Amino acid sequence: MSVATQAAARPAEQYRVTRSRRNVAWTGAGALIVVVVLAFFPYVVYSGTTAILVQGFIVLTLASMWNLLAGYAGLVSVGQQAFVGLGAYFVLILALHGTSPFAALPVAAIGCGVAALPLWWLVSRLRSGYFAIATWVLAATIMLVIERFSSIGGGSGMPLPGFAGLSSTLLTAYTYWAALAVTVVALLGIYLLLRSRLGLVLTAIRDDEVAARSSGARVGLARLLVFVVAGAGCGAAGAVLAISQLQVQPSADFSIQWTAEMAFAVIIGGLGTIEGPILGTILYMVLQQTLASFNAWYLIILGLVAIVVALFARRGLWGLVDSRLNLRLFPVGYWLRLDGERPKGRLALPRRR
Amino acid sequence: MAWVNAIIQGVLTGGLYALFACGLSLIFGVMKVVNLAHGDLAVVAGYIAIGVITVTHVPVLWSVVIVVPVMAVLGYVLQRTLIQSALDRGVLITLIVTFGLSIVIENGLLQFFTANSRGIGAGMSLVTGSFSIGSQIQIAWLLVLIFAVAVAVLLGLQYFLSRSRYGRLIRAVADDKEAAQLAGADYRHVFGIAAAVAFATVALGGIAFGMYSDLDPTTGTDTILLFAFAAVVIGGLGSLWGTLLGGVVLGVAQQIGAQINISDELLAGFIVFLVVLAVRPQGLISRRAGS
Amino acid sequence: MTDGVTDAAPQAAARPSPAGRPASGPPLLEVRDLVAHHGQLRALNGISLQVHPGEVYAIIGANGAGKSTLLRSIAGLHQPTAGSVLLDGEDVTRLRPERRARQGIVMVPEGRRLFGSLSVEENLKVGATYARPGPWGLEQVYDMFEWMRERRGQLTAQLSGGEQQAVAIGRALVANPRVLLLDELSLGLAPVVVQRIYGMLPQILATGLTVLLVEQDVSQALAVASHIQCLLEGRTTLEGRPADVTADRVEAAYFGLAGATSAPGGAAEGSKSLWPG
């Protein structure tokens, strides 16, 4: 008999529904160790390596946000580069007024979250395909608007002030820690979000939107919140970008390439899972480092791999691992337990295509 | 006056935008999905035309005769293979796959043709010449030709959809593809025909753009896709002639923007788009049933 | 099998034709041990039937009994998990719906499902696009439904329910099917309209068609059918000619009451078979 019939055969009082606490403890400990180890890097590795890692953290943050949008809220946005650029420019504007760029970072993130609200209002009524292009148009428009103001560098950008007095080692270290902090906060935030009630709504939307709507879930509100969070997250990544580049440049900061990188990392790693973006970013960085000299090639290959994965391995590489090993590093599900017994099996409902 | 000149320019450019937009609108009407690589395909057509002209030295207009059917066949094949597989897996996957296609095409072009922009030089007086109305207004013949072609294409599309057998099938499949199956129609084949038509129109647009301006690998997205989309939204989702109206409004907005401040051309167009999106999201021509 | 009450026994492969059927040889349409699922729910639990040329075969049953799933599986819109569908002896189970339509299995779907942006005539023309040769064409449909001729340029969204049903039937007829599948014709229509539409059946049959219909209205089905089969929760609970079955038997079969069938594995066990395993 399956789990369901077995469960139905016993009286209800004998069962408890719990979160997967044991798994979380292990993962939490593991994650903490990883973070602590990473935090020590500036002391032990060359600045070249930390620079690569900073880039990786930026992509990881972006990828996690895109995963939240597309994998959980069903929103395919190809305009997140708008927030990357906005985050960078928020830092610039604050730095021009005397704030330290590092202090400006959280403000930039919040600013981008706020900016996401009117943008959402503009595009939220469009259906998926048109929604996607509309986000692209928004990004292009925002870039054009920013380029008009020569006080913030116009079309060619300008260097980021506010680093006077910092030695280059210290600057590298602070940049690295800022990037690490942003990534940790972003991943932690997403994890907590998905474990919350909002997360339940999102997973329901991911699995079957019509059913979610008809069971009363506030789909529109959930999507709005996700869009705002993703805006803030991408903005934070953009702020880190500006700091790590020591400059802002419209064509680079608002480039569609950011969307390509975050989307492909997520798809190859695993859409709709928290672990997927991590795996995808690692793969992406490896690919980028090995193909660094063949600039356009790595995007071509990345694109082709993403297409193949999207068609044939929808849950990406993590999905393949997950289905074999039944492993969840960041568990957000529930277990059905008989009192005193170990969990019998995952109450996983059949996934709809 | 310079303003009148600008407006006329804008109206005529609208024809070019309509050529880009009608294919996008057709595909969305039939398959309910957007091909994010739509603009890049126009650029591909332009590059093929350049290649054909370079190799065979045929006059520019002859390249159209070669490239458009090639693109139509390419459209049918791509639809039946890649796009259909993506469609079977859902809208999300389709967007991701077409986005991937767009990136691959752009970077492929970048890799093999460099980032230099190219034009489809014609060397014909038709292409470079212009005529004047009064002393202030100068209109390029090419623009008039492109506008005429756009109107002809839209008329042809309208006739095709309303009178021909495949046009009827396309509309039927757009309404209810299961019911169409019950009537014996293979909707995958009908999708393929629609894609072939869309690719043909976008190829015309790409060649026209290459003659009027210059093409580079990123033109597909920077310019063509975004403009096509803006034209569709402004004109009205689901309306064929709406794409012409939307294109015209976009073109005029851009030219007026350029009059105010030369670097505001693109911005003015996008701002009009955003205003329409905010105020009248269904577009200027409200949606008719079907495409 | 003398009294016509049968169950869909698994070993039905070489089932002899029950007594009382027209001895016109092999069936035109045959379904063998069809099993179909909706996700984990088993909607059809080994259904078999045979439709001979010229018959009006009616499938009745309550909501959720599996009637529409059966018809959709025969039309090709639903892929069965097991079993087969045969047209004139040829296995069509793997064929896509449009191929089956072109071979002669044409369905009038539940809820009409006309092409809303097309006119009446355009709907018919679409139906005729892949038509087989035969007596039905647009003119013949206009002859049968006189009002349609004048209003053929109208958009179907402006028609009444009964008129839409007529157009839907016409759209199927112009394809010149061999087997016409009618899915819940009476749904959403006034009884008078339903009767008028079913009144067209003799005309349709006269041109050589065979009809397999699904109907919730039992009395209507009994009135037009030459053969009837009742489904309950995916299993057959009754099968036979209307003349051979009493109202009580039909009622018992419809609702799955005790003593409904004398077949092994009948309704009593069937009602728990919603979950697999």
C-alpha cells in the first residue's frame, strides 16, 4: 500500500506533521562552516581569487533572485538588469553626497525594492511573454533615463568615489566581505521566505497556479512581494558590482548579459530549487574561467546547454541529483510522522508537467 | 517646418516597425507565446542577405526573393522542432528556450561577424535618393518604399487570414486547438505555417532595416524586439492593423523626441509605450476576438 | 451473456457478439479493456465495447462515471494507460486525434467548442478541410438546418445554445465521418431543443454513419439508442438493448445499487477503486 492509503488507515490522532528538523540542523551547521571558511579567505588567498569569488557571489545572488521569480512565482523577467544598474547608481549617488559606498549598500537594496513597486504596477497586467519583454523595455528605458544625467556620468559612466583612505588590501577585503554578506543574507532570506506562509503560496503557484488561486491564495500579492524582494536582491548585487568595479557604467551595469548569466545559471543548476542556483553558479564560474579567453563562446555554450537542460532536464542538474539521492540541503517541506516512528516517506504529490 | 518633416519621418518609420511587429503579434495570437529571439531572426535575415549579395552580386531586391523563402522554411523547421518541444513543456520553458536562442544567435553573430555594424548597401538611386515637398520637407524614397511594403504585407496577411484555407486553420487553432484536432487539423503543422509567415515578415523587416540603417549583432534585441513589442502594445494586442498604428505612434514619438533633444529619440518612444501601458494597457485599438 | 448483462471481463479479447445485435459481421468501432487515468485517479477500469455499423450506441452513467473520458480516449484526446481502440479492425490507439478524425472518427465535443472568432460557415469549412469523400457537405448541412443558410456569415458567439450545437454537429458531419461521437449533447440546452436535435439522428444515420453517444439524460438516451451501456466509476454495469432492460435494472446500474450486476468484481468493489493499488 502507498503512504497515502496506509496513512488513511490509521486514526488521525496518531499522526503529527513536522518540519524536517534533523536535516536543517545538519545543513545549518554545514552552511555556517562554509561561511566562516569563506570569511577567512581575504587573509589567506590572493586578491585575484577574491575578485573571482566576488563575481561569483554577485552571480549567485542574482541567480537566487531569478530563481525566486521564475521558479517559484512563475515570472520570467528578462529585465532584472534594471535593478542591477539601479543598485549601482544608488550607491554612486549616495557616494557623491559623502556616504561611504559600503554604508550605501543596504540603502541601495531598499531603494531598489521600493522602485520595484511602480515598475510592478506597470507590467503586472501583462501575460507571461509580454511581461518578459516589458521588463526588458523597462530596463532599457531606465538606462536611457540615467544616461541623460551627466552629473552621474551620462552615457560613459564615472568612477565611484568614497574609497579615499582605504588601502587596496583593505578595500579588497571589505569588498569581498560585503559580497559575501549580501549573498548570505540573500540566500538566508530566500530560505526563510520559502519556509514561511508566503513560501507555501509560492510553491502552490509553482505547482499549479489555477488550483492555488481557487483555494484562496493571494497570488497577485505573493507575486508582488516576490518582485519587490527580487528587485532589492538584484539591487544589492548591483551595489556590490559598483563597489567591486570602483565605477559605474551604464552599458555594463544595465546589460542584458546579467539576465543571461543569472537565468542560465539557474536553469542549468535547477529551476525551482534553492540548491539549484548554487550549483548553477559554480558551474557557470568554472565555465567562464576555462573559456575566459573565448569571450562570446562561453555565452554561446551556456545558452545551448541551458536550452538543452530546459527541454530535457527541467529541474536542472540539482534535479537529477535530488531525484537520485532524495537529498534536500535546504528543506522546506513537511514530514508525516506516526508518533514515535521515523518518517515513512515524503508526502510528495505527483508533479504536474 | 522641421516638425512636419519629423512627423512624416515618424509615420513612415512606423511601417518598418509594423513589419517587425506583425509577426510577433501573429505568433502570440496563435500560440500564446512570445519568441524572444524574434528580433534576432530579423538580423539573421539581414546578414544572410548581405552574404548572398556579397557572394552572388545580385541586386538588393533580388536578395529579398532568396532570403524571405529561406527564412520561411527556417521558421517552419525551427517551430516544428525546437519551439514545439518547448511549447509542449509550458510557457515558462518556451520563454527560457527562446531567450537562450536569442543569446546564442547574438553571440554567434558576434563571434563570427564581429560587433561591426553592416548595412545592406544598394548603390541604387532608389535607396539613397529622396524627394522634396516644399523647401523644408525631405523624404527618402526608401522609407516610402518600406512603408508601402509594410501596408502590402498587412493587406496580404489580412487576406491570408480571412480568406485562405490555412488562414482559417490558423484562426481556428488560435481559438481552440483541441477542437481543431477533432476537425482533422494537426496543430503542430498549423503552428509551423504561422511561424513560417512570421519569419517571412520579420525577414522582410530585417532586410529593410539593413537598407535603411545598419545591422549589428545586438540590433535584434536592442532595437527590433523592443520596438516590435512597443508597437504591438501601443496598437493593441490581437489587432493586425494595430501594429501599423502602434508603429506609427512609436515612430512619431521618436522623431518628436529627437527634435526636442537629439539623444532622446529612443527614450521618447519608450516613454510613450510606458504611458500607454499605464493608461490603456489594451492598446489603442481594443482587442478583437482572435488575431 | 444471454440477458445482455455483462461486465468488462479482462479476457474479453475474443468476445462473441451478444445475441440480438445486427449480424452485420465485425464491429466498426471496438474498444478493448481500456484503462485510463487522470493523474492517479483511475477513470476507466477495463472498458470494452463494440459498435456495429448503423447503430446508435449510447453510453450512460452519472457524473464522474468515466463517460467523457471514454469518448475522449476513443477520439484520441486522452491517452489510455492500457487497452486498445480499433476502427474497422485496425488499431488506432497510438494515432493522434487529427489522424483519427481523418480516418473517420469525428467527435462533437462536450460544450460545443466552436471557433468563436469564426463565422458559422467558416466553422463548417474548417470541419470540411480534411474531409473524407462522402454525402455530407456544407449544402447538405444547410438543408438539414434551414436557418443556418441565412445566418452563415454570423459569428458563432452570437448564436443560441441549440444553434451552436447544430453548428457543432454540422462541423463534424461535413468531415464525412464513419463514426460520429456525440459528447453530452444535452448539456446546457432546453429539453425541447435537445429533443429536436436528437430528432435529426435518423437523417444522419440514413447517410451511412454510425453514432456513439454519451448522454446524462437517460430517458433521451433510451429513446434514441439501439444499444446501451452504463458506466459507474469506470466500470461497465449494464449493457444491452433498450428493449431488453427494465427501468429498475437501469436505475440500479446507474447508481450502483446492490444486485445491479451479477458479474464478478462489480460495483461494490468498484466504488473503492478510486485509488490505485
